[in-house]
Amino acid sequence: MADNAVRSGARQRPLSPHLQIYRWSPTMMTSIVHRATGVGLSIGLAGLAWWLMALASGPDAYATFGDLVFTWIGQFFVFGFVWSLCYHLLNGVRHLAWDFGYGFAPRFANRLSVAIIILSIVLAGGFYLDGLFLFGGT
């Protein structure tokens, strides 16, 4: 049947839906961000490993680590890692609820997606500020 449409000069359609066809929704955004935060967590684990190695290697190695991490760009990445952890955890709990068959109603799923984004930012901000106070505000 597809061969007949091509031969007759009919307008060709994509074989599967793509991002230009879909209407963006909060659940679509949270799905994409969940994958991105998974990649961010993988990269952040390298920084966490560096921190642990610097901590175990002594004051000079830790000072080198601290010189980078306690800059504004280092703090940006630290906050991004903390936010990725919070977001990935909350969205993972939502996926667990979906595995049990709860939360599929579109209106509820969209509201929960927005709530997850907001709550992850609030949680990350709280953990980040707690870490700043723990390390003396540096």
C-alpha cells in the first residue's frame, strides 16, 4: 500500500511520529529531562570520584580540587548535580507508581510532572544551601 502512495505522487509522511508533530506536554518534558539528568548524574559521578580521591590524597590534592569547585562555575556544576539527583529520584518514584498502574490520567500526570520539576528545584536549593552552611559559606 505504501508503494502505491509513493508511485501515485501522494505526499509522503514520516514512518513514525516525531517531535515536530507532537504537542509538547509536561510529561513529555519530564521524560526528556529524566534522560538528560541520567547523563548528568553519570558525569557528576566522575566529579564525586575526584572529590573522594582528593580527600584521600591529602591537603594539597584537596586544595587543588577546592580551587576549582569553589568557583562560581564549580558551584554551578555542583548545584546541577544536586538538582539532577533530586529530580531523578522524584521522577523515578513517579515511574514506580506508573509501574503499579497509578497516575496515568493525563491531567494528573501533567500536574505531577510540573510538581516534580518545582519540588526538585526546591529540594536541590535546600540541600545546596545546607551544604554551603556546612562548609562555612564558601
